[in-house]
Amino acid sequence: DAGVTQSPTHLIKTRGQHVTLRCSPISGHKSVSWYQQVLGQGPQFIFQYYEKEERGRGNFPDRFSARQFPNYSSELNVNALLLGDSALYLCASSLVRPGNTGELFFGEGSRLTVL
Amino acid sequence: DAKTTQPPSMDCAEGRAANLPCNHSTISGNEYVYWYRQIHSQGPQYIIHGLKNNETNEMASLIITEDRKSSTLILPHATLRDTAVYYCIVSNLYGNNRLAFGKGNQVVVIP
């Protein structure tokens, strides 16, 4: 069975540009979360979506936005890129709805470099 | 902010049990203890979670102290493939998908 897939795996952008990262959850998973991992740090929560609705947002500026589509795939958008946005962006999907416990399944991530 | 304290790094011998400590002295009654690991250049991988009882699965055992202020993840027979950063995370019922990762514990399994 396919795991969580993310695209692109690597990309390079320049300051001020915009980027869109994509995530396909495991089949049947309705919950998708996004995390940012800066080199040397643990992942930081950005967004959670369940059934196409935003269910949580971390401490990130409005330049970061996301959405979830009817097929439960998701996009993370970052506008006006800064050097500090360089990071590994991780997508995770889950079978359980918010309010219940369970494991998150992470993709391999999209590594963004901003020059 | 992460609510857990882990050693920044530790070594363990291949074939021996690896005991990974975690302190979470401010844990609330409705917060679970989760463990994930991240092998270099991969996404984090779920290992185990528990509330107050000890838990065991095919990967590891989780021992939570009676006062729930600390826990230990036990890898029963460490292999070289267990070399990774291990994250101990506490999260309440409604934070299931929003985990607060700290810097984790870099575990190196030595032949």
C-alpha cells in the first residue's frame, strides 16, 4: 500500500517567490497535518485539516496557507518566501478524527531551499 | 513548546536493550505520551503511545511511572537500523494531530 506521498521532493526558490507543496494521504485517511522542520530542530506544527476543514493552526504567519481537497489531498502554500523558510516540510495523515488517539503517518517531506 | 526533557544523545550497544528516558513532570491527566523516531532524511515514524498503563508492541515497550512524570522507551534488542532521533511527546486528546516535537534524543547504536 502507498504511504503518504509528497511532491516535489526538493525545490529551490528565491526570496519573495511563492511555493506550493502537495500531499496525498494514505487511502482512507481524512486527516492531514503539515509540519516544518528546520535543520537541527524537531518538526513544528503548521496546520491540521480534517474533512476539508481547518482544525488547527500553529504559530506561523499568514504567508502560510493550506487547503484540503474533496479527495483529502492537501496543498501547503507559502507566499513571499524568506531565507528562514528553508526547511523540510512534512505532511502527515491519520485515520482517526480529532479528539481520538492514534498514530500519524508521515511522508518523506519536501525540502525547500530559499536563496 | 515541548513539555518533555530528553538527553540530547546517547549510545547503546547492538543486540542489547536500549532504555530511552523522558521526563514530563508537568503532564496533565488527559495527556498521552507518544514516541516517534526519525531516521536521517526520512519522515518521523510512530513507535508507541500510552496514557498511564505500560504498553508493548512489536517495536518497543513503554514504561510510564505511577505518577506519570516520566517514562522510558525500551527497544528490546537494538540494531544498527535503530539509529535515529527519538522524540518523546506529550499531547492531549484533542491534540492528536498537532504534536509538539522537541529536539529529541539522538540515539546511536554501536556495533
